[in-house]
Amino acid sequence: MKVSKMETKDNQPLVRIVDDEETIRKSEEFILKIAGIDSVSYSSAEDFLSRADLERPGCIVADLRMDGMDGLEMMDEMKRRGFDLPIVFLTGHGTVEAAVFALKGGACDFLQKPIKPEILQEIVKKLIQKNIDDRRLSQYREQKKERYQELTEREKQIFELVAQDKMNKQIAMELGIAEHTVKIHRANALRKLGIRTAIEAHNFLRELSYSC
């Protein structure tokens, strides 16, 4: 399985299987095991929501129709709680309408049972990598936000004008301050953020806006 290197067991990918049929859960666990993929199963959506391990990256393979809370209701509750695990629905009662609801609601895929082992394995590998990549991107953006928040209000103000490719003299006139003052705040802001050019400043703010 081609996934990013993970150094500790706590960070190893984990697939969460949610299905109210024990034979299905065991079958899916076996399919994933022979591909070298760790998994844990839950007999209901309620069981998953009450004790799921959310720290390890991975994905969710869930039945759409279950006793009690169904798959779509579980997905809505996951979104409400801020779960970031991608989900694929497997069902023996698939309909076009259900697939549309699932995909519009945020599901990554929708497949009918019985599913071929190699297809399940391939989809799970892709979703695991997606979650790893998404988490790393989220962490990267969070670090950028933290660095940006270290700037003073004046440094932020000047940095945003630098990102517009404005010269020190223009910034000084616009803010009504001395050009020397602009140079000092500009230098401090760029140093704190590890940025050298106006283009880099522009790209930094653009990426920052995506994470807010």
C-alpha cells in the first residue's frame, strides 16, 4: 500500500468498518487484513460515534442502511462533530437517489454489495492517502496562521500592502507614516514569516485565506 511514512503505531492508518451484519464486518476485515490494512469494526453507527478512534488517519467503510441510525444520519452527525475521516458507503439496497444524497452529503464513494475484494482494497488505499494528505495540508495551514498571528497589527497591515506589490513610499503615503517606519515593519514581518518577495507574500495570504 502506497501511503506516506508514519513513524508510530498511533499514526498508522486505520479503517473503521460500520455495519450491523457481523458476517459483513468480518468479511471486510479479512479483505483489508490480507492487504496489510489495519481495521476495527462497529456494529452500529451509535457504537462508532460513541467510541471511535479519531486520532489515527484512515477512512470509514459503512453500510447505508442499518438498524437505528442509518449511514446518512451518521455522516451528518460526523460533520456536526467535525470528523475529518472520508467515508465510502456499501449497500445491498442501493438506489440512484440514495447515492445522490450520500455523495452530496460528503461521501467519497457509493458502492453496492457484494463488492470485489480488490475494488474495496483499492478504494480504501486511496481514501487513506487522501486523509493523510488532507491532515498534513491542514496542519501546514494552521502553522501558517500561527506564524501570521505573531505579527503586530501594523506589521500585518504593511505585509498585506507588500503582498499587493506596493513600494515602501506608496505604503508610507497610504498609511500616513514615515517611509523608514515602513521599512522596519516590512523587514520584521518578512523575517518572521520567512518571506522575501511580494509574490511570496501574495501567495502566503492567498493560502491563508483558504484555511480561515
